[in-house]
Amino acid sequence: MAGILEVFVNKTAKIILGVFVMLILLTGSFAGGFVTRHALAQTGMFPGFSDSPHPEVTFVHPLTPAAPSSEQNATTPKELQTLFSPFWQTWNLIHSQYVSQPVDDVKLMQGAINGMLQTLDFGLNYYNNAEQLQITNDHLNGRDYEGIGAYVDTGGEYLTIISPIKDSPAARAGLRPDDIVIAIDGEDMTGVQPEEARQKVLGPAGTEVTLTIRRNGEPPFDVVITRGKITTPLVESEMREDGIAYVRLNTFGDTADSELRKALEELLAQNPNGLILDLRYNGGGYLDQGIAVASEFLPDDTIVVYEKYGDGSLQENRSTGIGVATKIPMVVLVNEGSASASEIVAGALQDYGRAKLVGTITFGKGSVQSVNMLSDGGAVAITSAEWLTPEKRLIQDTGLTPDVYVEITQEDFDNNLDPQLDAAVQTLNALLNNTAIPTSQPIPATATPNPR
């Protein structure tokens, strides 16, 4: 037994000794390999042959910040120098280390402004340079510009269609309110600021742009649109054969009030029975124009809209004078493309019982943007307040629910039918004859405003 045990111990010792020797040899081999690799790396004979597992990554002075210069500190208020130090450090590092020089300082400045605005969570906050501001103003005021012809919302994660302009390339291509643009010409817009996306959609007349659209849970699809020259009349009007005056207000540009008053005076001179004000697909515009338009239909010194500020205080905005259409029976047409100033006007008229609303739930854009001119000719829009109707109803993300809910289906579009206008005429006739207004369609559970 002892002999067997001795043999077993001897064999085990040999095995352990063998393993130990092998480990020594392997360690020497690895060490030799490391030495050889390090030596070869130092010769530069083999590009990409490096001690580092990621030779493409270089760390340069990670603990040595680029301090702001004395000039940079001098231009920064003393109490803000510590706060702004990382900004100037980054500015200096870009100019000293970025591979593609020279750096465009104007783009850096504009990017810094946009970066600040992106941190603001509520409402619509954006920067327009001088060129962008001119295009925006031309769009809003009905002057010629080149693009697809659509009012858009840049306050969400993606560029969102508020409404296509009547007879525009966007309308002919079938874009609808609440369509979300998730890609432009194949480029994913995830993480791209909606204002930047809007600039990509603009372009010379005759050129094409492909928008990838996400719509109400449907699979994404592409829409190819040929850009055109867009001219939008602020006001369109006619006297219908049934004796009803019809006025369509397309946007609240800087002459909306004067053009509307002129159209109303011409129509009222023909003694209409009633009035239909069409605010469908009107994406809004200037606040003062919204108040002026509402003033045409309301008594003098009537609250049109409240502005609610961050501290909870309210500012009243009242009608500005004697309107020319304060007595005539009227109906207002609204839909999911009616936003901003459209909702101010419609909300005031609904609250006072001055008009019935017919159509679908409005967009729900109820925040106030203060547009501030900058020294470079551009402007920054900052959300400064929320709008409340005279009855202090919130508009933001809620919208207005019409008194008579009527949808337009794709089949209606295809057959050039307008059941909303038909319902508006029926509603107005019911008001004139003191009879029951038409029955409203059931409001679908999915009919929520601003579903972003």
C-alpha cells in the first residue's frame, strides 16, 4: 500500500512540476511577445501596430483645461465668469484641436444659441438667422417663397405638419395635419432639431424632396413633393347664392386685420343672412392680429384672451375697437389644422356664445412666443406665457372641442366633398330659424389634439 502511495505521490509531483515549467515557458513567451510588439510599435515600420488596443483613440492632456483668455473674461460679467468658463474652454479647444480648420465662428455661435433653446422643455423656442427669419415672415404674410407650402410645428421631437396650405404642393401630395416627418431625403431626423429639419424641406421651386411620414400609427411611408413658389392670400371671401357670407382667413399675417375688415365691409354691404368664418388649416400668426380679428366680431373692451405667466399672473388682452360684424349670426369652421391665433379667435367667440364652432378638435397650440430681434439680424422666439380663453380654458395640448363635430374622410377629399362646410351652413340656418342645430357626430376616442 505504501509502495502504491509513493508511486502516486511521485507521479503527482512530476505533473505539478511539469505544469509549473510550462507556465514559466508560456510567461516568457508572452513577455517576449509584448517586448517584440512594443519594439515593433516604436519603429513605425508597421502602420497601425500599436501598444494600445484602440490605436485610433488619442487622449490629449485630459487634465489640462484650456483656460479662457483675458479678453474672453473681460467680455463676460465678473459674476458669470466661473459659469461661462467651460463655454470659453470649449470654444478655445475647438479652435486649437478640431481637425478641419478654420472653424466657422458664425455657425458655432448659432449652434450655441440653438443648444440653449433645446434645453427648454415647454412650448416652442427657436432661433432664426436673418435669412430664415425673412422666409418665415414671407410665409406668414402671404408673400412669395419657395417650398412645399405647409404650416409646421417645430416644438416637438420631430417636424410636424400643422396644416398644408390650400392648393400647395404639400396639399396636392396628400400631407395632413399631425403628419410627423421622421426622415428627409432618406436622412433620419431622429435627434435633429425640428427647425433644422424645416430648413431642409425648403428649397428652389421645381426641385424634389422626399419626406418619410409617420401618421396615426400607420407604417411609415414616403411622400415625394416637387417644391413650388408659394403665395398665400391672407383672406378669401364670397357671397354665396344662399345669402350666406363666407370668409376664409388663411393666416394671421401683419395685414390680416385690414384685409379681413375690407372683405367684411364688402360682404355686409350685400346684406347677408349670416356669416361663416373659416379658420380651418390656419396655423396662426401674430398675437396682435388674433386680437384684432376677434375684435371685428366682439363688443368693444371685451377680454379676448389671457396670457398666463410662469408666476401665475394673468394679463388681459381686450378687443381693440368697434368691430364691423358684432351682430350678424355666425359660425366658425375649425379643424385639427387650426392653431395658435386661430384658437384664440375661435375660443373667444365660443366662450361668449358669439358663434358656434363646427369641425374637429383644434391643434392645441396655446403658448405665447415672444420674438426678440438679435444683433445679427436674426431673432429668438421664447415661450413666455400660456394662452387661456376668456373662460380661462387652457388651449395648450388640449385644443378646442367644436359644438358640432364633423370629420372629413379621405373619400370626401377624393370626391371634392366638404361635409364640414355643409354642417356649418345647416348650423347657421338653425340659428337663423331658431331651430335645433344639427346632430354632432360622435367624437372618436382617437380625436385628441396635438398627439406628439
